Amino acid sequence: MLKARLVTDKDMRKAAVDNRLYSSFIEHLGRAVYSGIYEPGHPEADENGFRRDVIDLIRELKVPVVRYPGGNFVSCYRWEDGVGPRERRPMRLDAAWRTLESNAFGLDEAALWAKTAGTDLMMAVNLGTRGLQDAVNLLEYCNIDAPSKYAAMRKENGHSDPYGIKLWCLGNEMDGTWQTGHKTPQEYARIAAETGRAMKRIDPSIELVACGSSGSSMRTFPEWERIVLTEAYDTVDYISMHQYYDNYDGDTSSFLASNVDLDRFIRSVITAADYAKAVTRSSKTIGISLDEWNVWYHVRREDEKAMEDMPWTEAPPLCEEIYNTEDALVVGCMLITMLRHAERVRIACMAQLVNVIAPIMTRRGGGAWRQTIFYPFLHSSLYGRGTVLEEAVSSPLYSCSKYGDVPYLESVAILSEDEEEVTIFAVNRSLDEDMELSVDLRGFGDCSLIEHIELRNDDLKAINTEEKENVRPIVRTDSSFTGGRGTIVLHPASWNTIRMKAR
């Protein structure tokens, strides 16, 4: 049996968790919107066409913010097409995903849906085919109460109160050659800085996210971050990160260590941001918005072929990843890494929320169900709000082909907002050995175990379906914890949520 040790204390406080770390993303891509969150005529649809069964699952996750409407989609999007009477809305070609967009669901519906689902919108502006003036017009439509053109347009469309959207993305993945209107770092830095300044003149209360590199493997990284932030540092509040992981080669030991790469990526972005802070002699610190992250590879190649072979269809089933046990473990490890960097990673959006690389799946006209990755996100969102604690951890290592020597134990400890609970999220990466984890919380007094929740399956390729949930959490009854110390066994390839009462 593997042996590991974890010690933390009430005075070892590292950073407060921004609840926006548990945000998500809805793009006009595939079935994320149509037959995902919006399906008029469905047995579960409300009077606005919003699927209530999906809203129930989203509320279960307690998602605070949803990024909208893209994604690559935003770089060709005309937001005016999605407001006002539906009979006047045009059908458009979406060059990003080579599909047809009916605009039956647009900004007005998104704002109402977000309110219904108990979340807020994080709005993205089109800096691909459009620019500063259109971004300012959109902001006026959403946030301003004045007798001005676009505020009056919102009211004429039946929405008297401003939407009050506080988070805004200045474009999407603008360094990517796949992005319509993609730009050099100098080109993007200039338009982002000028657009951001104009937007904050209209509404000084908003926060702005500048596009970072589209991934750690981009040739632009990290020079893109340096150039963009040096130009726009006074205007923006966050720099974005996007990162997806895959197991194309079937190397599960390396796949389960993907968050080692995420940790390096985050540290590099922090370094680039702090360089820009020094160069601009600013007193503020730029945060990170990891506003696209997930596992994505199961259907990616097939989707690329489908877009070429069958273009210009409405809401085709694209990017419908069916997640398995090992995917859930990787998602859990990524969440642990984000929490360990909570002092700088303030926002994170799992991409996406429904049907498209998502924790929630639906069948058109049918049911909605939880994918395997739903559960690490759920447990983190429920019990990972509060203050991240520094840990002293010892763990045996294993060697993997992509990342070298990696600890079997991945963990983070959180002190709850009311300071009455300590929660440890832990993954045992071993594929075949139990781990005896010795936990020392004596600094919190006479702690006692509330519950030990475990997610695992002997079959790492097991999936959940509409008919059967094969991978679901259980509450372990064989764990004990007394006097501030305890030993907890972590089963092989398992995600664990260990909740303790702090006395």
C-alpha cells in the first residue's frame, strides 16, 4: 500500500477562493443552446422554451457565471440579430463551425435564461469581424438606463431594466489562425486597449478580460501575453487562459498527470503578467480568467470531418464528448490546480455546460443526465468555497512519459467560508494500489469526519448514459478521524472529497 501524509493548519491561509472559479460556458455551437438549454415544445420546457430539467442540474452545480455567446462563434456574431421580434431575426451562416444560426435564441433570451437558472452572464464582444463601436453599442444595450439609441432599443424589445452584465471578454482566441479576423499581438493589443477604454467610459463598473494565448502550445505563447498586457494593462482586469487535455495515445498514467502541465502554464502566465506590471509601473495585479478548460478529444477528429462533409445545418451534434472515469479524474486534478492558484486564478469556465464538451447531456425531446465529470465539479463547487490552505504533503512518486516524476497524491485543502469545515479534495493517481493518507489537522482542534465521498469505477472507460449512471459518488463508511488526526485509505484511481468538522 502507498503511504502519503498531509498536514495543514488554520493559520496556513493561502488565498480566498473567488466563487467565479466554478463558472461555465454556453456557445452557439452544436446543441449547447438548441435542444440543450433551449427547446420549445419539450415536455420540460417552460413558457420561454427553457428546459427546466437542465436548469435543475445547473442549479445543482451552483454555477455563478456563464460565458456567452462564444467561443469562436463570437468572431462573426452580430448581436443585433438575436434581439427583438423573432420573426424579424435573420438566418445567418456561422463561419466558425460551418453551421446555420437561426438567432431564435439571442441576447435577450440569454439574459432571461441566466436569471431563471440563477447565474450571471459573462459577455464576449466580437473583435474579429467587428470592433470598438459595436462593443460600445452592445454594452449600452445591456447596461445603460438612458434615452439613448441602444438602451431605447432594449426597452422597445420589452426589457425595461438593464441587464447589468459586469464581466466582458474582449474577443476570443485572437491569436488562433482558425479565428475569423485573427490578429497579430500588436494588432490585438491595440484594439483591445482602445475598446476596453471606451467601454469603461460607458460603464466604469465592468471588468474586462483580454485574450491570452489560445493554449500553452501556441507559438505565440508567452510573447503574446507580454505584448498585450504591456499595451492594455491600465484597461483590463484579467488575462484569459484556454486549455484542454486529451488521451489520444492511451497513456493513462500521463493523462492523469495533465494538471502538472496546467500548473506550469498558470505559472508562466503569472510571470508574463507580472513582467507587464513592472514595465508599466502599475500598482494593480492582473488576475487570470481560465475561461475555457476541460478534457476534449473523444470526438474531435470526427467533428472536424463532419463540418467539412455536411456544412450549413442547424444545431448539428458537434463536440458531444462522452466522458469516462479517467476523464473525471483529470477534471478533478485540474480543479485542484486552479484552487492551489486561487490567489491569481479568479475566474474559470468549464467548457462547456450542456451537450458540447459538457458535464450535462440531453436527448432532443428526451431526458437530461449527469456525465462523469459532473461530480468533481459538483463537489468542488459545493465544498470548495472559502480559503485555500497551504499544505505540507509527502507522497511517493511515479514516472510518466510526458511529465517525468509525478506524485501519486494530488490534493488541496479548503477552509469553509464560515470556518466550520475543512475539506480536502484528493486524487490517488495509482491505477492499482490503495493509498494510506495520514492527515494532521491538530491546528483546528478536535476535528471529526463529516463524510468521505468517493468517485471511482474499476473500469476507467466506464461512462454514464441516459438509462444508467455507471460512475457516481458513494459515501464511504470505513473512514475515521478523531483528535485532529486520522488515516484515510484512498482507493486506486479515485476522486475523494473528505469533509471534516473544525472545532
